[in-house]
Amino acid sequence: MVHRVLGTMASLMLVGALALADEASEADDVRQIEAEVAAYVEAFNAKDAAELARHWSEAGAYVRPADGMRLVGRKAIEKEFRSTFAERPEAVLAVKVGTIRFVTSDVAIEEGTAEVTSPDEPTSRSGYAAVHVKRDGQWQVDSIRETELPAEEDERGGRLDELNWLVGDWADKSEDAAIETSVTWTKNKTFLSYAFKVSAGDLDDLEGTQVVGWNPLQKTIRSWMFDSDGGFGIGVWTRTGHRWEVKLQQVLQDGRTASSTNVYTYIDDDTFTWQSVDREVDGESLPDVEPVTLVRKPAAELTKAESK
């Protein structure tokens, strides 16, 4: 009985050791495949067609996503990418590995997404499935199939790119008042932070912050505004050409409600106008604010201000 128990324990220990060894081996293979993918991307971005082809098996097959043409063998694949690099010499490839699963110890399927960008051309995105085979201890690509994906609009920040021209420091110094604004991106370009300051005669300066972001549920640009008097508001942005209208609903510091339409009009990279119309407080109409022209602050002025 004792011998039988000891034998069973020894068998279990052996099975466990073999399982751990298999897991360690698979983890090592995953690292090797990921390294091969990184080297493949590096060869593409270096426009080295020969080095890129070296990552393929001798009978590797690449199905071109544009027309479904099947290219077989390293020579055909190298020729295809030489042509691609000649046509798009500034193209840059980025790959995001999703999953790697093993069919056998020598065959793995990698799935992920690829993105090719180049100046003055729309970004192309694709999902892909790559079959990797292990030959003489070296992982190689045996086939790749790609499926084109719609152009990605980054929910975090890409939707706000149309307002990128607002980023910077701006000022208007009229006879009646002085307005200064500073617009910056937050981390990952998820929001625009819009700080403002209005100085008018002997009145206390009004300062505030407006945060502009994309509402993925309602598919609109929204903004949240807070001022130094204690008021706050929510705006909905719509665009017509170079003109953005912001329908703003506010609660003032004394509890009254207010509404207005603020209009931002792009003139050029260094100039835009701002106007507030359709203004109401507790249902009572107020006069429109005439258009104010804001000009980007010169770099020399910014450097001087920062040095103080």
C-alpha cells in the first residue's frame, strides 16, 4: 500500500513538472514570436525588403488585402514589399499583438491589428491573423491574412482633432476689456483644457476653466465650464465649416439659470473670433456680445512671461 501511494505521488510530481516545463517553454516561444514581430516592424520601417522577407518561411503565403492576390515564397514577398516601399517611402507600420495561441508546439496563430501611416495619406488599419511555424528552433511567418478595418477615430482624443487649432495662448486687448485664454491638451489628448481671464475696468477679474471632450454616447463634442464667481455650465458643440457654435446652459452663483450660444470662428492659424448671442438669464433676454478677435501670442512674449 505504501509503495502504491509513493508511486502515485511520484507520478503526480512528474506530471506537474512536465506541465511546468511545457508552460515555461510556451512562455519562451511567446517571447520569441513577439520579438520576431518587433523585428518585422523594424524591417518594414527601415524599408529593408530583404530583411523583412527573411522573417517568412520559404513557402510563406501573403494575401494582399487590397485585391486578395496571393503571394507565395520569400522572393515574391520581397518583390511586393520593394514595390510598396518605392510607392510609399515614408510609410510607417505599427502593430498591436492581440493573442498568440499554439496549435502544436511548432505552430502558433497570432492575431492583432496593424496600422500604416504616411504623410498626406489616410491611415490604413487592418486586423490580421498570422500563422507562425518553428523551423530549426526559429519562428517564422508562414502566412498572413488581413482584413481592412474602418478608419479609427480615437474615442479619447481623435474626435477633437478638429479643434487642434485652438491649442495655444491667445489675447485680445480692446478699449473696454482684456481677454486672455490658454488652451492645452490633457494627457493622451483626451480633453482640451481651456483657461480664460477677462479684465474689465475696475471690476474683479473673471477667471475660469472650460474642459472640452467627446461624448461617445451622444456622439457630440461637449464642454464643462466653471468660473471664479461660482457659476458652471454645460455646452454642446456643433460645426459648420470654420464656425463652431456652443449651446451653453448655465447655473449662476446665485441659483439663477442662464443660456447662450457662444460662437468660435476660425480665421487663420493665429486668429479667431468669439461672440456670445441669444443670451438669457431666467428667461430675460440680454444683448448680444459683439465679436471679439483673439490673436495668438507671439513666442517672444510667451518666453518673457515664463521667465518672470
